[in-house]
Amino acid sequence: MNVIEVKNYEEMSRIAAQHIIKKIRAHRSYKLGLATGSTPKGVYHYLVKDHQETQTSYQQIKTFNLDEYVGISAHDSNSYHYFMREHLFNHIDIPAEHTYIPSGVSTNLEKECLHYEEKIRLHGGVDLQLLGIGQNGHIGFNEPGTSFKSRTHIVPLTESTRKANARFFPSIEEVPTHAITVGIGTILDSKEILLLASGKAKAEAISRLLNGDLDEEFPASSLLTHKHVTVIADEEALSLT
Ligand code: GLP
């Protein structure tokens, strides 16, 4: 696992964006795995800035997002669909039909999970997966205890994750109780993984990850089994290592 220490959120975002831009320019039909949350917002800001300044093209790029809340439609401002349009898709030249995000309102969620896996597989898999990390070590919405072999599935969200995400909702009661997420096995199939962490709130999780013990109670530790993982973390996130 390659660890890049950066000063702050700004630098983390810039370096991650530069890495992604380099890949996109080098490979026309690159498949990007994308994440939501506060962590990747800065990366998307830099991707948009670069697109506006240098016209890096996303016409042939395909994106696959990690997760979505169950029961929240794509038009809802709390949905991850909305988040992605707002922060990235509306500002680059990616065709809408090239952006894949699991649906949290499908009438048959089990089928949706299978279809999503199938879509990723049919496109030849994800080349680069961008990841944030939950305070309890979750990746995507794979909470502690999730099998490292898991594929796309429906998960009940833990109280700690609902609390952490409550800042985006009017009240904690409105935070969904379930999500649809790619599995840890799905994430590990990506050819390359870029995990970002910024701030003190992530210090414990990053210290545990870099400690190196494989533990299904700490989902991010699954990344220790992957050959090509880079962690870009700032001083605060690395303060307990
Ligand atoms: C959410 C997302 C994760 C994300 C995590 C951390 O639960 N499903 O993909 O990595 O929260 O979020 P943040 O980056 O806002 O700290």
C-alpha cells in the first residue's frame, strides 16, 4: 500500500485529481469508480476546473458509483445521483448514459444489485476506484462485518454512519436506514484503488488501516489484499499513525 502524505484537504484533492486526469488523457475509454461524501468533492472541483481550462474529454469515459440510499429517488437533493450531477456530471462532457449509479428506488432491489454487477462486468471492470473511508472503516456502504467477498447488496446502515451523514439531512430521522452498495469483492476487483482521507475525524480509521491487520470488522482493511492501492491522506488524518 502506497501512502502519500499531503498537507491538507486542498493538496489531497489536487494530487488525486491530477492522477485521475493523467489516466483519462492516456486511456480513451477509461472506467472510473466514483465515490460521494465530503472527501471527493475537492477532487471533482479540480476535475471540473481542468475540463474548463484544458477541455480534457470525458466523452468516452464511463463511471460507476459505489452506492445510493434506498428509498431516495435520483431527483432528490439528498440522493447520490443528485450529488454527482451537482459536483461533476453537469460540468463535464460525459454523456449521461455513461454514468452508472445503483438505483435505490428500483421495485426489485435484489435484481438491481445483480444488474449493477453485470453492468460493471460487461464494461470490463473498473480501472480506477476512488474511495473515501467512514469513521468506522466502511468503504462504499460496506459496514463492519461485511464479507470481503461480498458483491453489490442492500445493507442496513449503522447508527454511527447515519449520524455521520445526518449533516446532509434536515434531521436524523430522515436519514435512510438502508443503502445499496457495491460489495467489498466488487471494489477489490478494480484494477487500481485511490483512497482519500482528510481531517482528524479520519485519523483513527487511517491508523487502524495502516496498522495492517486484516479484519472483517474493519472493512477498509480488505484493501491490504489488493496489489495497487494508494492512500492520499493529510497531516490530520495521519496524526495517529
Ligand atoms: C458515506 C459514503 C462513503 C464515504 C463515507 C465518508 O457513508 N457512502 O462512500 O466514503 O461516507 O464520507 P465523508 O467523505 O463525507 O467523510
